[in-house]
Amino acid sequence: MTSSTTAAPFSLTKHLLSLEPEEFKAATEHPFLLAAAKGTLPKDVLSHWLVNDRLYIHAYIRAAGQLLASLELPKHLPGVEQPGEEDEAFEVRLVDWLIEALVAVRREERMFLEVGGRYELVDFVGVNSREVGRVKGLGVIEGLFRDVGRKEKGKGLGSWLLRAGGGELPVSEKIPWLEGAVTFWGTERVYLEAWSWARGQQEERPNGKEDEDGGALRREFIPNWSSDEFRGFVERLGVLIDQAVEREIGMVGEDGQKQEEVKKEILGRVEGKWRTLLEGEKGFWPDV
């Protein structure tokens, strides 16, 4: 009697999360986050970071627009009357996620204005965000966002050959939205893990002392940024990415060598961006 085991499908997101563990830890367990969790973060430091986070939101919105504009949506719908999410094209699912993301970040920006005013943190109306000191990681993240959607559809040599009847696209031009999706997933995943870690470090302040920020972080922001709803939102994009990559690897059949070649090309497209993203996220937290 013989037994066989089926290898688990390759997960690009799990691979990226395991790639640079020390850098990931530095980006998600920063002293700024610990001070936020302990209630010892001064109002001026939090206000400075919130202004920078609002600039991040603006770059995020522009990048989402760029990625939406670059997507080539399917011309034909699935042949079922009521398709489930899994039956929809990856591009359609990505459109849905990006639209949800845009609604969420606009809601978050309004939350900044409301909570910032209520806790007397920062007057967003009276401050020129562009003149406030920028945290060192912001420029790195803005650069990654500027690159989103830069691969214009139909501009590569592979696309030209395909239109001319010259075969299929090379792996470098398949899933053309991959780098952009990984950028969005990466920033959201780091943000989620960072504030979830902070939530786990919370404890009562000694002698009933009030939080330095009046409670804005521990009452308002941290619960919002570590919620189950937010985790589910981030995980949906991760599943989409993994499923798209798994499909491309499977397209070459059972040939293990060819599968590894496809995987290697895909990793070559995103591993550098992941490392750059961790560098930016680590530098996004102010020194305390």
C-alpha cells in the first residue's frame, strides 16, 4: 500500500511575510507604537504623525486611481446566473476591493478631523500639511505608490507579440496588476499588525493617570486599526493575490521545473518592493 501527499499550494503573501522577519518586526513593534499602547505618547508627537498619515492617505488615493485605470476588465461575464465572488475575474474582485479601500480611507480621513478636534490634537484646517516635517519613511512609501499602475496595459513586447499571433504572454507581463496589489496589501498588512501588536501591549496607567493624548489612541484609533473588520479586509486582498499567483503557476501543468521558473519570475517582480516597503514602514513611525 502506498500513500502520496499533495504539496500545499504556494502562497506569495506567506512567503513575503517570512522573507525579512527582523525588518518586519522593526516595522510592527516600534517604540512609537509601544508609547501609544501605554498612553505615554505626547500630543505633539501624535499630531505630527497624524499629519504625515494624512499625506499617506492622499498618496494612497492617487495610487488606487492609477491602479484602477490600469486594469483591463473582462469583456465577457461568467456563464452563470449568480456567480459567487470566486467565479469573478481577479480584476473585477480587485476593483471591488479598491473601491472599498477608497471609501475606507476617506472615512478614516474624516475620523482624523473629528477625533483630532475633539481631543485637541491638531488643527487640520489651520495647518499646511506640506509644510509640516515629514517622517523619513513617507517619501519611500509615496515612491512605491507613484509606481503603482505604471505598467501600461498593452505596451510590453509580450503584449505586442500576443496581438500579432506570436504566442502567450511572458510571466513578466502576466498579472500586470500584481506589483500594485502587493503594495496595497503590504502597507495594509503592516499597519494592521503594528496596531494589533500595540493593542496587545495596552495596560492601565499607574495611579489612574490620564493618557498623554487624552485617550485618543487607546479609545478611538487603536480599536479601529486592529479590528476584526479591518483584518478581514486585508486578508481578502491577500487571498486574491495568492489565488492569482497559484493559477499562473498551475498554468504550466505538472512540470515542477517549469513551475519553479514561473515562481522565480514572480518573486523577482515583488520581493524588492516588499523590502522597500518594510524600509518605508519602519521609517514611518516617529522617534520617541
